[in-house]
Amino acid sequence: MKRENIIVSVIILTIVLGYFVFLTISRQEAQKNVFLNRQKVEIETLAPRDENLNAVRYKSRSFNFNNLPLEIQKQIKNEQIRSHLKINTLLKDFLVRFHKEAKDKKDVFSVDPEKLPSLAEISMARVGAEKVESIYKKNKNKFAKGHDPVVIKQQIKVELLSNDAYEYMVNVVAEIRKSSQAKLPSSPQVPEEWLITPSISPSYGEKEAANHLIWIGFYGCTNCSQFSNDLGLLLQKYSLKDLRVTFIPWSFNDIDTFSYLNLAAFCLRENTSEQNFWRYHSVAMNSSDAISSMKNNDLKKAQDFFQKILISLKIPKEDQEKAFTCSKNLGPKNELLMKLISAKRKLEFIPNLVSPTAFLNGRLLDLEGTSLFEAVDLELSQVKKK
């Protein structure tokens, strides 16, 4: 081989070896640098994790988060959770649109995130003009005489698009969570003592359990029976040693049909036993459809419902009468009722509180597009991996 060819071969070999060394180093750097690693990035809350850091300083005096007045702390958490919910909604919107393109192209890395269709565009194709026309014709007689059909149809279309976009987002988020390893920011940490009022927050499971699920709800809430069933499956899977559940009663009003049923549960607990409370709780949660059909101020129906449960639980008649008498006292002299109202007001710092709502280990669970079982199971499985 000519000397010139040998020199050229050595140069080429050196370049190739150098390139592989560069790739190896680059991969090692990618493992260290989370910003370069697509697979292992852990998305945490955008709220500060370390509350011992200084929140504010004045001259030589500093305050960390925990030194601030409790009311200020709660207001800050309120804003953090509010921002978290808004950010997650924006990210879900993006994720849903990205998912559609990724499914069409069958390759996540070929999708251009700058050229995704909007949810409005997707819904526009799904709704169509025929549906608008059909709804207009069915309800034509209900509209005011002399109305402008074009305006009414436009209003129908806007409402249809809005509803369809939300429904589509929830359904696709559910599909994404079941088919891919999607990750969204976790909620800011909330001290559990802010949520719990000891005498009004009964727990099921061992106090030393590694994980604590706090369930805020009321009897008659939407999907209560599914929520209750999911709890049973979770406790079956993780056992009472690993998972403790605390129920916190909550309702929209201080005194109404649903707050009465909360009061009835705690009257039963106070006048009989913890076991009877949970037996009542299980029956009432699984009767959520019947309860939710009651009118908001229909206390008579709620009282009849409570009495039927008392009879079905085969509680001694004397104890039944004590519990029922306690539940009928809806005035300020009923200390138990006042405690329930006070416990509910402790939760006013949580924005957009709906029922059921759940916190796992102090973090608000995202239940949009997923069941309670799936949400908790995912979080606990990730904890075990770590």
C-alpha cells in the first residue's frame, strides 16, 4: 500500500474513533443533564419544593414560607394550586393535539409541535353543520318569535363546540394515560393538618401506613359509587398497612339535603360506633344516584333515607333514636353540626373544590380523564420504583 494511502486511512480511522468517543461522552452527558434526556425527565410542580428557603426578607430579618402567618400561607397555596390547575389544562390541551398527530403519523418524533390543529378545529370537524341544524329544528318552537335563525344557530354551534372540545379532551386524556407514559406536573404540597379536623375526619386503615389518601366528599356526589368501589380495590391491592384513607365531609351549603346526610353519618358515629359509621358510609356512597336525585332542600327525603339505613344496619332501636334525634337538630346548639361547618370552612383555601376531591400524601390528585384507582395506583407504583 502506498504511503499516501496509509496516511489517509490513519486520518479517516482517527476521525471515526474520535466521533465514537464524542458520541459516548455526549451520551454520558445526556444521562447527567436532564434537559438533554427525553426519557428520564421528572416533571415536578412549578411551586417551590423547599419551603425552608427564604420567601421574603426585610433588612436583617428573613421569613421562610412556614414563618409567614397561616392565612398568608393558605393564600399562597391557593394561588399555587390555582396556577397548577390552569397550567395542567394548557398542557392537556397540547398533549391531546400532539397525541392526535402522533397517532396519525405513528411516530412521536416526526410531529411538529408548532403545526398542531387547535381543539376548536378538531371539534369543528366532529360537530358539523347537520347537528346544528338538527338541534335548531327540534327546538325551533322554544325560541322567541321573530328570532334570527342565523344568530340562534351560531349560538348553538358555539355551545356544541365548547362541550365537544371538553368532552374530547377528557376522553383523549384517558386514552393517553392508558396507552402511553404521559406525565404532567404534580400538584403543590399541602400540609395535611390544613385539611384534617381530627374529630370530624375519620380514618380507615393504620395510622403508620406509608401512604395517606384524603377523600373530601359528600353523599350524593357524582360518581360516588365508582369512587367508593375504587377505594375498596385500592385497599385490597395495597392493604391497610400501606394505605390509609381519611374521609372529610364537605358540601356546597352549610345546611341542605346533602349536608344533612353528612351530619346523620356523624350522629351515628357519635351515638353508636366507628364501624357503624363506615357501614352507613358504604351504603350511602353506593346509593349516590338515588341521593343526587333529591332536591337540594328536601330534608324529608334525606331523613327517610337515613331512617331506612338505620333499620337495614340492624342497630338497636334506642341507638337509632339517639342518632336520628341528633341529625334533626339543625340549629347552632348542635355542637356536632357546628364542628362539621367549621371543618368544611377549613377547606375554603382550595380552589375549584368539587366532590369527590382527593389528596394523596398532601398532593391534589388529577382525576380528569382518569379514575381514582388509576390515579392512585400510578402514583404509588412510581413511588415503589424510586
